[in-house]
Amino acid sequence: MTKRPIIIDTDPGIDDAVAIAIALFSEDLDIKCISTVSGNVGLDKTTFNALRLLKFFGKENIPVAAGASQPLLRPIVDASEIHGKTGMEGFDFEDPDMSLLRKESSIELMKQILLDSNEPVTLMPIGPLTNIALLLLTYPEVKPKIKEIVMMGGSTGRGNCGVMSEFNFHADPEAARIVFKSGLKLTMAPLDVGVRALISKEVSEEIRMMNKTGNMFYELFSRYRGSSFETGLRMYDSYAIAYILEPSIFETVNAFVDIETKGEYTSGCSVIDLKGYLKQESNATVLLGADPEKFEQWFLKSVKKCC
């Protein structure tokens, strides 16, 4: 069976680490590269973390390249209060071989991978969309080589960074708006899905004993301040990879989505027109919910495949 080519654009990040692991060990995916972006922590740390993860998983053959160190127009914001100063507090990773970092920027690497690919490639951004916006603006010729963009970001309701904004879109709303105006096939896994598909305390304990990856996840989430074992873990970035691999888990809707960039209090808000008030054609598939039991079983099965 032909594997689906995919590029992961990420800002690791504790929940990013989980999504990356599942993608790396999926027999259905061919990871073409990992592109890093400033987000949960600064670019130097997210890049270091990506390389640390690949060393831990024994996947150092996958190219890693660093992308944007700041948003397109805004001051840098981060989420170190959630993920810790390094972005992956709580587990003692070995230092990676920094010589493996590609010399070119991730925008250049993604462009070359896309143009050289014999089939369209899926992009999975699970951090701010700065790199993806820069890629589309700088090299619009890559668009026919993009199968779809499946992203974690946005919210159908309230936010987790601003009053109405989820962190990834809040960090670079202009970049998010460029992506939603791109005309490409888009799927959005918003913040809300995490409320409906949790990993229970009991399953967390099972994962802890499963393998070295499961133990690493448990240790990281022991320090994660975005959710807790007692209330259930919200695996935000894993919803994007879950949709790619097992879309039947989710309830979806096609809708028009735009990103607020000028609101005094609502900058970064994802405006999702679920009822057609704006009379605009839909430009994205939005995940509205997930079957909790199916997601938890899929998650367990996926972690078992890891090292």
C-alpha cells in the first residue's frame, strides 16, 4: 500500500510531541520533513525539541528544518506557562545531534519537497501558521502539489489565549487569515474538540506502562498545565493526526471560516459561519465533535505502535 506523504509543521510543545510520535509510527504515513516554527516556545527551543524527539524515537533520518522565528506582523507570544520554559518540561531527553538540522529554511525545504513529489502532499500544521503562510506567499506554484492542509487551531466558541482566540491563531492571526484565503482544501481541528474527546486517568495509567513512548508521554503530561490527569487530558494536536488517519471518529461540517485581525478584543478569533449568515461559500471542513470512546481506543492503539 502506498503511504500518504505528509509534512508536519510544529512548535513542540508537549501535545505536539504526542501527535508527532503517532505520525512517525503510523504505517500509513510517509513523513517527508518536520518544519519548526516559533510558538509554544521560541524557534531555537522548538527546533531543539523536534530533534530531541526524533533522537528519542530513533527517527533521525527524517529531515528537520527551522522556519519563522516570529509572527508575520505581531510581537512574539508564547505558551511557556503551559509547556514549561523548554517547551517539553518533565522528561530527561538526550541532547540531539544539531548537525542534522538542515541548513536551508523550512520554507525552502517544504517548497522543494512539494515540487519534487510525484503525488500531492498533506500539510499538518499544529502550531502557528506563519511558515505555511510564508510558503504560500513566496512559492504559490506549490499549491497544486498540496493535497490538503489539516491544522489544529481556532475555536467555534471561546478561546484559551484571548477571550475569543485559540493560541495558534492568536499568535499569528495574519498568517492564519492567509491560509484560509488560499483556496486550498482545509480541515480545522478546533479547541472545542478537546472538550469532547479526553484521555481518562485510567487510560493514562495504561499508556504509562505500555512502552517507553507511553512513559515519556505520562511524564510530560505530569508537568503540562493545559489539562490534568484528574479531569482528563485534552490531546489537542492529536486530533489533527487522528482526522488524517481515522476521520470516522469525528463529526464535521463544511463552513466559511475567516480570522479576525483588527478587533480590539477579538484579534485571532476564528469566525466560523455555521449558519450561513455571511453568505460566503464554505472554505474549510471544521471538526465539531468526536466520539470519545472511538478516539480513546484509536489513541491507545496508536501509542502501542510506538517504540
